[in-house]
Amino acid sequence: MQDLEFQTGVIKPVEIYKETWEMMKPEFWTIFGITIVGILVGSVIPIVIIGPMMCGVYMCLLDKADGRPAKFDKLFKGFDFFLPSLIVALVIMVPTIFFVIVVYVPMIGMAMAGQRMNETELMTFIIGMLVVEGVVAIVMITIHSLIIFAFPLIVDRKLGGFQAVILSAKAVWANFSGIAGLFGVGILVCLGGYLVFCIGIYLAVPIVIMATTVAYRKIFPSISPANFEPPPPNLYSGL
């Protein structure tokens, strides 16, 4: 299908962030509010509500990326995509929960073992635990990276949850180097925000999410351009 095609080789991370900042400046606090409120409300019941709220966030930010104003009144329209967004949220959260279990269960086991483990056994256990946690962390980061465009695909292309996950993975893989660079710049932006008395991270997160939206629009061009205007009703009246 035409609307499921995507572009490759169009992600230039630094340029994406420059474009994002220029785009955000006139409405920075509106975009900040939309993003932070969406994340906070979504965190109330993470697996159930985070999906629809992220869909609402991306609906607002896609409007901005397409040249329209970002408006709060669309934020809760993400609940129109409840089921598809719930599927994506599960794909994101289940590996996260598994990672937490992998991290904490061995620690609890080690604490319960106490003095029964000698120094050699303890070091072997710690090294093994770190290796397993490292592998699981890499797998989790890979999964999250591949589905970075799933929520915007749901609201922009009206895809089901699994369709959005699969298409996002294909698009990210086809633009791997650009997306990896985008993640790298995003980490630097968040780190810079964190260094500003720690509270700057809250200012950085909306920029990162907006940059993801801009990158999405580069890979999946709009199928309904903002500057398109339908012809007047009487255009063909004389024919």
C-alpha cells in the first residue's frame, strides 16, 4: 500500500535536532505541557494508559510537524486508539518488567544466601549476573529502538498494534545508522538537561520526543499535506 511505504537515508541527526528546535521555539511551552502531562497521566496506570496518552502526544506533535499548531485538545484523543496502543505498550513494558526481575531476583537470592557463599562463589555469581543483565539490557534497548515509530504509525496511518510494531521495526532497520545517531544526540541532550540542576531533564524530554516526531515525518511523509486546501464547492458548477 502506498501509505505504508517509507523513505531511507533521510535521517541526519544533528540537522533533525536543529529543525526540531526551530520548529518548537514558537510553541515550546505548549509542546512542553502536552508532553509532560501526557507522560504523567500515562504513568498513573503505566501499561493501560501510557499507550493512549503517547498516541495523544504524537497526534499533537504530528500536527506541529505538519505545519499546524499543537493543541492540548487532541491530547486525550489518543484513547480513540486504545487497543492498538495497548498492544504496543505491552511490547514495550513486558521486556522492561522482565529486565527488572532479572536485576532484582538474583540480588535477593544473593542476600538470602548470606555467609553460605564463599568469596569465589560470590564473585562468580556477580559476574554471571552482570553478564545476564547486560544481555537482557541490550535486547530490551534493541526492542525499544525498533518500535520507536509504533505510536505515531497508529495515529498517522491508522494501523493496528502489531502492524505498527512490524512496520516501525522495518523502517528503523532500513535507517539504522541515522536512527542510531538520533539516539546518540538524544542521549547528549538528556545528559545536558540532567546537568542543569537535574531539572533540565524535564525540558530535554519534550525536545527528544519532538525530534523523534520530526524523524518519523522524514521517513513517513505526510499523506495529507498541511497546505492542501480542497477546491471551493462551486468550482465545477459551470461544467
